Amino acid sequence: MAGRKRWSTEEIMDAAVELLRTSGTESFSVRKLAATLGTDSSSLYRHFRSKTELLRAVADRTLLTSMAGYRAEGDWKQRITALALRVREAFGQQPQLAAVWGQYASGGAGSRLVVEEVLQALRASGLPDEEIPVRYHRLAVLIAALIASEAGVSTITPEEREQGMELFRVAVLGADPEHFPALAHFARDVRPLGADRRAVFEELLAAQLADIEAAVRTGR
């Protein structure tokens, strides 16, 4: 009788990505992953000690992918912008993993490469060393939140998107000016959450970098 197939770490992570794509993070479990692979959970725990460790590894592999071929070029702002857009693109290709990254973070090689480059770029900005960890944290939270938000929108179906747009039109364009005077006034100019996300991502990131630049210039 033939033994069960021995799955490699990479194959397990590939299967986890596919299961996350079809079922989402809420219902993901090592037991379900093992069933998908035709094995038992104990065989997977030889590779990963827990579900959290597995998900962190999957997220970190996406960060590692984003760093493939990266070269630090330009000034510190250009470096951080280029890196943020690379991470955004990597999770954009696997949007189901963006929520995993935001929830579980990661601490592997991919994470270290990203953090190292951002910290080096912030040092090049002229910030004093004691300010750099705080500024790094603000950037990390902003980038992760924007990527997770965008990824969440990208995973809905066209039908769900249209339903959402209809609800937006009813809520905004149909607002009673007596009860919602500001909303009624700006109704035709307010954009739905999913509009122009790439431009908004870059604008918010640029604003955060400009704030850092101003802090360096004024010494505040």
C-alpha cells in the first residue's frame, strides 16, 4: 500500500493561498488545509507549529516576492514610495493575503528586508535616530491599512460591487437636505470608497512623507 504524499513547505503554502482565496481567512483552518491536501493535520504541524505561524509565513512570502529585484534608487522619499508600491502590487495580485498580513503580520526574511529598507531610507531623510521607529510605525500602519482596504474591495464580485454602488447612490444622492445638509450639498462630488484608489494611495503616502520632510526641516 502506497504511503501518503509528503508535502513540501512550499506546496503547503501554495495550497494555503488557494484555500484562502476560495474560503477567506475567517473559515481557514489547518484541518481544512490538511483535508484539501489529502493528509492529516499532524503532518502539517511538522512544517508549521500553528495556524498563525503558517499564515505569517504565507504573508511573508508575499513580502519576499515584492522585494525580488528591488534596488534602492533615488532619494529617501522615492525609495519608500517605490517600496510601498511594490508591496501594494504584490498583495494586489493575491488580495486574499492582504488581510492575513494586516492581521497576523510576519517576521520572516521578507519582512526583514522591507523593514530594513524603510529604516535605512528614514535614516537618509535626516531624522534623528530616536524619531525613526515612531515614523516607521506610522508608515507601516498607513501602508498596511490602505493595502488591506483596497484588497477587500477587489475581492467582491461585479454583482456585489454594483449593489454597493446602488446603495451609495441612494445614501448620498438621496440624502434629505433637512437632516443631512452637508451631505446633500456635496453629494455630487463625494466619491465612492472604491474610486481612484491608486491615486489616493500615492497621495496619502506622499502626505506622510511630506510631514516627515517638514519635521526634518523644522527640527520638530
